[in-house]
Amino acid sequence: MTSSPPLVLDDPATADRRRSPLGRELAILAAVAACLFLMPYVVDDYALQVGYLILQLAALATAWNLLAGYTGLVSLGSAAFVGIGTYTMAMLDERAAPVWFAIIAAGVVAAVFAAVVSPAMFRLRGLYFTIGTLALAEALRMWMVNARTFNGAAGIYLTGRPPAFYQLYWLVLVAAIGATAVVVVILRRPLALRLNAVRDDEDVAAEMGVRVFRAKLVAFAVSGSLMGIIGAVQALNTRVVVPNGAFGLTWTVNIVLVALIGGLGTRTGPWIGAVFAILLQESLRGYPEIHLAITGAVLLLVIRFAPSGIGGAMADGRRRLARVWRTRS
Amino acid sequence: MGIAAIDVGAIAQAASTGLLLGGIYALSALGLSLVLGVMRLVNLVHGEVTVLGAYLGLLALSTFGLDPLLALPLVFVVVGLAALPVHRLVLAPLAGRGEEAALLTTFALAVIMQNLYIQWFTGDTRAITRPYSRSTIEVLGLRLPGVYLMGFAISLGCTIAVYALMTRSGFGRRLRAGAEDPMAAGVVGVDVGRVHAQTFALGAGLAAMGGVLLGLAFSFTPTSGTAFLLVGFAIVVVGGLGSVAGTFIGGTMLGVLQSLGALMFGDGYRGFIGLVLFLLVLALRPNGLFGRTAAT
């Protein structure tokens, strides 16, 4: 099988690499973070809940974007990493570990899982990787439901002192900003070129001297550990951890919807997608099925008419407008 | 294991029930295999089309009083025809845009259909129950559920029909040519786009018929599609991509292994065993799968 062509050929993130220095990008990110940090002092509880959901999805979609958008590994196994993070938090809560330690441990365990399954998963190329990751995540969920080791389908209750909701909001904010910062920094490193080379043509990349397995593993592990961290924060939020929730396919589906609608291979895409999906969800409260069906239909249209997502289409529009402006003046 | 004595009778019982169940699984998987082999499309909406078949079987019974088994040809035709505009409007325009665009489009279709099912049919667990659903037939000392035997026979009959279609008809020749080398097939006058549309329709029709049989044999929910899809992929991988006979044999193998596994570890592990088998075959011989393409 020849490796499949990338979904996004023109990568806006790498295209305007030279325009703004890394320091300025990180400064913008820090400014956004500071504004969002102050939210709990300004908005009501409901708005904070919505903010939590947006940041959670933005972080997850950013992590998935690193894998699918920049490395070309379209994974349907995200739920596995979220679930592993969730259960790591639950297990460490039982042992009364500090929250910060449990969150970091969740990221580490998820990265280790990525490393352990990578020899098998990376033998699968293109579409087979996609179904392979789906099968892996579903197998893990079914095992967690049946095995007694982690209390099966009944799950685990967190007994540690529950953090206040604004603290959870801050945790998920740090995760989302951190995930984006990781991607922004990676895009400035030679690693980004290796990842893109693997995405565009694995065989050619290997011939050019890229260590394909290692490049893929870095993306898989970094993306997985970010998802694990979000899973850990989610465990603190729900307080009860069950396999069908923590390892549920819903995670995978939402991540893919948000990342693709926002724009694969763009830095702002996951954020735009998360805002879009959660605002649509909140405006259709009480009709979750209709919300998801509409989101699916939007994805159909985006793939067909705006392959680089809403974010990509907006960047295109901005560039076109700038060109018109220049020719006029 | 802590089993005192190996119960040969129980093993034979589980193996034969699994064989029949696997044959039932194989019908839906056959559609998945054809679409993957001919169109190179990982059709993530296949499980939802299978569930659609189950709901149509249920509706045929509740609305028209029509026995789901008698409604099978109707379900095949209706779903096959409904698949044609979906291919025309949604998938065909993506030709030349790479495999991922088509894959993610079927993902979007699956999300849409699954949520429409919940909206229309509620999330309740359903099962198609007929007088013959609970009857068992005794063969050589084994008690076999009648509905499994009928489903197995129907699935085998459909598989033979598809095999004949592939090997004896003009459509089959064009389909095999399109699968082997789309460019060369186009040069010698095969309308590859049309072959793809027909293959997609055939795949959907087979999935829906498989869904009726699965609805008779099991209970199902609006979200059963993912499980059906993964079982289908496991069968395709075990049986060999695009092979009609291989798919049926792969189905029976998977069914037997699942039932024996359920006997050993507990019924909850049925699905888990299928997925582990799938991952093992996929990881151990990934290249063996891509080599075989001809639908024979």
C-alpha cells in the first residue's frame, strides 16, 4: 500500500513560520492565559462550566492535532489515553498521593502506554493504523469493564478532598495552554520538519535519513500524555471513575470532530473547533443527539469544502484580504 | 485454570454455537470486505448500516407484520438503493483527495446516523423476537438455536450468491478489474466510478441483511454499530481482504474462538477476544493483508 496523501497540503502554521518570532507567539499565549485565568473572578458558575468544557476539548484536540495534523497519524484511540490518565488519578487518589503528583504521573503512564503499544501500532500504516488504534482502545475498554483488577464496571470513587471547581478550571486551563505551547515550540524545532516529512511520505522521509519510528513515537507519546493529563483532571471533576465513561468512545468522537472542524494542522484550529462545538452543544441543551448529528453534518461539509477547517478557511480569508489591501494601496 | 475436568460436551456445544454465530457475522463483514478491497475505503459507517438493517427488520415486523427473514430481499434492495445517492453526493466528490478524506467522511456519517437512531428509536436495547427465536434443534446431541441455524444458512447462501456474482457476471469482472488496477481498468473501458458506486451499494445491502440476522440473534442498541464494525474488521483481516470465501471462513473462525474464549474466561470477554485476535493478526502480518486484492 502506498502511504496516503496528507489531508492538509498547505500547512498555514509552517507557511508563516518566519513571520512572527517564537517569543511573540508565546507572549500572545501568555496574555490569553492571563485573561482566561481571571475568568473565575468575573463570570458566573455556568459560564465557568462552559469554559472548562471548551478548554478540555481544546487541549485534547491540540494533542490529537499534533498526531494527526502534523505527523499524519490519524488515531481513533484517544479514549485509551484519556482513560489511562483518569484511572491513574483514581488509583493514586486511593493511595492519598498529592494531586500535582497524580496529574504528572497520569501523563507519564499514558506516555509509557504509547511506547509499549507503538511497536505493534506502527507496523500498521495509513488507514490500518486508524482501525488498529480504534480496536486497541475498544479492547482496553472491554478489558477494564470485565477485569476485576480495577473494580470492573462498578468503577472507583475518589475519596480525597475534592478541589473547588475554579481550581479544576485552572488545572484544565494550564493543560490547554501547556498543550498549545508544546505544539508552538515543537513547530519551531527541527522535529517539526521530521514530523511533516513522515506525514507527507513515510518512505521518502526514511530515505532522507529521518528515523521514522522515533519521530512517530515522540508525537504519539507527547499527544498521549497530554490526553492522560486531561483524563486525570476529569477524574477530579467527576469523582467517580467508570470504564465506560473514562474509556468511552465519546472522547475519541468529540476530539476528532473538534480537531477537524477547527482545522487540522493549524495551531488555533483546535481552539476554534472547541468553542464552536461547545457553544453549539450549549445552545442545544437537552438535545444532545441533535447537537451531535449537526456537528457530524458540519464535519461532512468541512471535509468537502474547507479541508483545512474553519481555522484554515479564516487564515485563507485573512491572507486574501491582505493581498487585496496591498494591491489597492 | 481451576476447572476440574474438561467438559468435552460443553466445548463442542460452544464451538458449534460459535460456528453458527460466526457465519451470521460474516454476511455483514462481506460487505465491509468488498468495499475495502475494491474501493480502498475503510468504511466506518458500515456498522451503522448494519444497525439500520436490524431496525428495518424490527419495523417490518412491527409495522407491516412481515417476518424479518422474508423481508431480507426488501431490506437489501431498499438499503442498497439508498446507498447510491450517499455515494454520489458525499463520497464520489472526494475521489482523488486521498484515503483519509473518505475515511473521515464515513466517520462523520457514522456520527450522524448513530445520533439519528437515538433520536428516532431512543437508546433502548431492542431485539427482534419471533416464535422461532427461542426454539432449539438437537443435532448429534448438540442443542443448536434454530435462529442461529437459519441465519447461518441464509448467510452461507448469500455468500455463495456473491461469489457467483464475482466470478460469473460482467459486473464481477469489472469489479475485479477495478480492484486489481483502477487505471488499467479505466483504459480498457471499465467505468471505475460506476463500479465503486455499485460496490458501495452492494456492501450496504449486505450489511443491512447481516443486520437483520444479527437483530434476530442478539439484542442491539443505536450504538451497537461500533462493535459490529470491529467484528467485521476482525473477520476481514482474519479471512483475507476482498476474499469472498475467506470472509465466511474467517467469520466462522472468529465465532468459534469467541465462544470458546467466553467459555473459558466468561461471557463478557467475547468482544475483547475478537479484538485481541484482530490486533494480533494485524500486527503480526500486516503485509500479508495488503497483497491480496482480487475479489475471488
